[in-house]
Amino acid sequence: MTSETEEWVSKTAKKKQMDELQDLGMALTKLSNETLKKIGLPEDLHQAIKDYKKITSNSATKRQAQYIGRLMRDIDPTPIREYLAKLSVDNQAHNAFLQRVEQMRTRLIEHDDALTQFIAQYPHADVSALRTLVRNARKEQAENKPPKNFRALYQELKNTMQTPDTPNDEIETET
């Protein structure tokens, strides 16, 4: 008999919990080994995840996924969920930053006064390199050439905009 302090859980609810833990384990298989080390997983779970990544047979991956799910039942999943949520937020923030860089590149190529505004916001920027890259990127687009300077402009903007002592505010331009 079960003790009075334990709550009765249906078989369906238990299966749902196990499936959620297995899904959480599968999310871990998508991470790099360095990231997995940062989470601080038990050694057997860490090894099971590394083994899963090596398996090529479909039926074997299914068995390994079930094994990972089984190992997940023995640990507290809360820290793992929190770490994965943090990774997701960090990734979203990084993607938003890259989109701002891309939008800035587009503005610089389309508007002459955008460079002046950019330099006002990022005074440490290499002005002559940016002017040259913008001019060459415009020329490449006009002549339908490969986007060598277009890409170089993106990298220069990315390096300039991610300098820690600069604000993340966007520059508004007149269109």
C-alpha cells in the first residue's frame, strides 16, 4: 500500500511525465559536448547522450532515446530546463543583434546620411574603412558582382556594434 502522503497519479500522467523527460533528454542531444559539460549532468547521462550522437541506426536511436529518458527520471530536471531556457533567450538576443547589424548595413548602403548617424552613435568606428566598404558594396550591387565588400561591411559593422561600451539603440534614418 502507498503511504497517505503520496498522491495517486494515473498511468497516463506518469507516461506524459516520462515523455516530457525523454523530450528534455532529446533537447540535450542537440547541444555540443562543451555545453553539456557546463550543465553538470551525471556521468552516465552525459555518456548516454554522447553515445546517442554516434548512433546511425533508427531503431538503435529510439532505444537510446528511451534509455536517456530513463536516466532523466533519476535526476532533477529543473536546472536543465532553466539552462535550456537561458540558452534559448541568449540565442534570441543574439539573433536580434544580428538582425540589427543587417538592417544597419542596408541603411548604410541605401542612405548617404546613415553613415554620419552611425558614426555619431559609434564614435570608435573606423570611418575610412566603413566609407570604403559602403562605396564598394554599392558598386558591387550596381554591377551585379559577387558581394565581397557587402559581406566585409557586415563584419565591420558587427565588430563595431558589439563593442561593450556602446549602446544598443537603433539609429533612425529618414526614408
